[in-house]
Amino acid sequence: MDDREKSKEELSWELTALKVRLAKLDFIEAERGAAEEELRRSEERFRMAVECLDEGLLITDLDDVVLYVNSRISEMTGYAQDEMIGRPAYELILPSDQWPDLRQRNQQRSEGRSDCSEMQVVRKDGSRFWIESNAMPYLDGAGEVIGTLGAITDITQRKEVERQLQQSLEDKEVLLKEIHHRVKNNLQVISSLLDLQAQHFSDDRIRAAFTDSQNRIRSMALIHELLYRSTDLAQIDMGEYIQDLAMSLFSSYGDEISDVALQTDITSVVLDVDQAMPCGFIVNELVSNALKYAFADGRKGVLFIGLSGGSGDSVEMVVRDNGVGLPPGFDCQQSTSLGLRLVHTLVEQLRGKLQVVGDGGAEFKVCFAITKNESK
């Protein structure tokens, strides 16, 4: 084969190889075009999805300059999208007194931390509204933090509902306080009327019955008095209540118990009103019974009242005296005393236990579990 024929053959091979390469380039170009079209469509779908979000989407750099906002942000703030892009977001929508907090949050973002916050922001027309901002680091392709991606929700309506609920709650608390105050006053009026009525009788037993009734009414009035003074209208500090009740009872018996000393070991135990009321009645009856009968012969003595949280969610109350003691075979349930029968009934109401010891005086111990009212 001469050189001329050889050159023609080489040229033919090179031409064929060139055609193959061109075909490959055409294929690559077609694939790239398809990929670019798919990317364009994907970006369009993403943009449509972002624009349809009920939440606002805000992207800023680390200096809080706006890189992107969706149409929802424009609806919230009154700014057109092109009015915001390229400008610091805090200058547009954030009150100046909140700028220091924003700088701190941007610093946290540069460290890769996210946060959720509620704040008031300013519209273009100067009016204010509440937003919830869920902000997270905005990353570049290398995974470096280059700004903030924030999902913004308008919570103005929710805040208004919360404000109305809070106002309604405060109004109801004022009303409840007034009700407790009036109930207490009415009970005091009833107690005073009983006192006036008792003065028309010379029979000591009748007068004692009036005194018992007055003390029971005072024990109820004291509950309402404490609720009126308290910031919590659903619970009572029984420690404070028992101290006040004991002093009131000692005062009501006056000179009859001048030689009886009061000792207490009372801790703070908080009960719902549903338990505080029967608990208060129990203390009233036990203390009244001791003051009437334990030191009836004028003897000196000591009346002890104890209150503790017990173990776990339980309460232990003790009323103990060193007076004349109890008769053999004493049974609260079978007692002729209305007060002690009432104690037995109230302990059952509390689903508690009553222990009675009659040696060297009398000791009544009441134990019951604290109930939690989930509706409160």
C-alpha cells in the first residue's frame, strides 16, 4: 500500500472518530438541556410552592440584608418584594428597641443555632402586628452558614384571643373574689345574729349550742376570707388557715380556757377548696371539743395542733390534749357529741383514716391523700 492510500485510510478513521465524538457531544448537550429544563421546572415548582405558603419566607445574610422574600411577607408587611430585597430587614420591620436582640440572634445563627420567638413588628404604614419567627441557619453549597432562613407566621389574631381570654380570666377572678368577700360578710352577719339570739337564753347548754354553731360558721367564713386575700382562688394554705382558726377558737372561749396553752407544729400544706373545707371543719370540731371538755374542771393544760405533708401526697393532722382523756371503749361514730360524729363523717368524705388514743388525755390523728383536680 503506497503512502497516498495509507493517508486516505487514516483520514477516514479520524473522520469516523470525529463523528463519534460529535455524536457524544450532541448526546451530552441533549442530556444537559433536559437536565436544565428539569431544573428550571423544579425551581418553578418550588417557587410556586413557596409563593403559595400561608407562612412568610424570609432569607437574609449575616448582616440581616434581605436576599429573598415570598409574596406572603409582602402581604404581611405592605412592602413589595423588590422594596425589601437588598435592604436590612430590621430597618424595615423591626422596632429599634429590638435591634440589640436581633444582633444577638444573628450571632447565634452564625454559630449554627436555630430559635423560635414571638415579637411585634412594624408594617410599611407604621401599624404593628405579632409574628412567630422560626429561624434557622441558611447554608451554602459547602455547608457554611451564610445567613438566616426564617419562617414567619402572623399570630396577631391568636394574640388577640389570648388577650381576651386573659382579660376574661382576670374579670372572673375579680368576680370570684367579690363573691368570697360577700359570702364571708354574710356568714359573719349570721354569726352575729346567733350571738344576739344566744343572749336571750340563760341555759348554758343552749348557749353552748349557739357557740358551736358560731364556730362552725366562722370556720367557713375563714375559708372565704383566705380565698379573698389569696392570688389562687382554687387552693388554700391549710397551715395559715389552721393557725388563724385556732386563734379564733381560743378567743371565742375566752376566760374559760385562760389556763390552757396552745402549741403548734404546722407546716404549709396546700389543698383544693373541695378538701380544705371538710379539713377545716374537722380541725374546728376537734379543737372545740377539746376546749369544751378536756379542761372542764378548770385544770391547766396544753392543746397541741400538728399539720404535716406526711409521706408523698398525703396529709397528717393531729389534735392532742393532756386533759381528762376519753372514756373506755370510746367510738367517734357512736359518740353522743354531734361534733365528733361529724368528724367521723368528714374523714370518710376525705377517704382518710382516723386514729384515736385516749390515754393521758386525748389524741386524734387524721390522715388522707391529697387529690389533684385536673380541671383546674
